[in-house]
Amino acid sequence: MHITIAVKHSRRKTASIYIERDGSLSVLVPEQTTQEEITDILKANEYKIHKYQARRELLNEKATKREPVNGQSFLYLGRNYYLQYHGEAKEIEFKGRYFYAPEGSKEKLNGLFKEF
């Protein structure tokens, strides 16, 4: 199993490990932390990381996969808005109660929403 690890240095005093929704890891460390120290931190927390990733995988197995179709609702800022595919849309556009998406963009819809 291949895991993506994003390392971010900041002006903090301690290290933190986050498991993202997609299963990748984000590690926040103090600015002067070496790669060897980061590896040691990950090895020291290896059991916890695998435990939480396994739990996340079990929860995601039960999740229903929805096909993005016209009229499907999406929660945004505490309200439901509806998806509408539109031939003139170049990217995700937000107007009124609708998210307008380019025609034929079902496969890349998640990426378009992330950009939005």
C-alpha cells in the first residue's frame, strides 16, 4: 500500500500528524526538523497511523457512492444547492441555488469542486 506524505514546516514547537480524507498523511513539524527526525516521528507513531487508516477504510466501505447527476444536492455553507450541467460553463459556477458545471465533467467533478 502506497501512502502519500506531505511534510510542512512551520514556526511551531511540536510535530502533528493528520490523516486526510483521501488517506494521505500530512505532517506539520518545526522549521529546523530534519528528514531523519520526521522519519523517526512517523516510525514512533506507525501503529496509531495504521489503526486510524484502517478505521477510515472500514467507514468508507459502508459509504454509498453517488453518481453526480442534474438536480443532485450538495451541502455548501450550511445550505443545500443543486448541481446543473450547463454547456456554457467553463468551470464550477455558483448562481442562486445552483452549482453549474461544464457538460461532460462527471469524471473530473471532484477536482472542479476543489478548485472552486
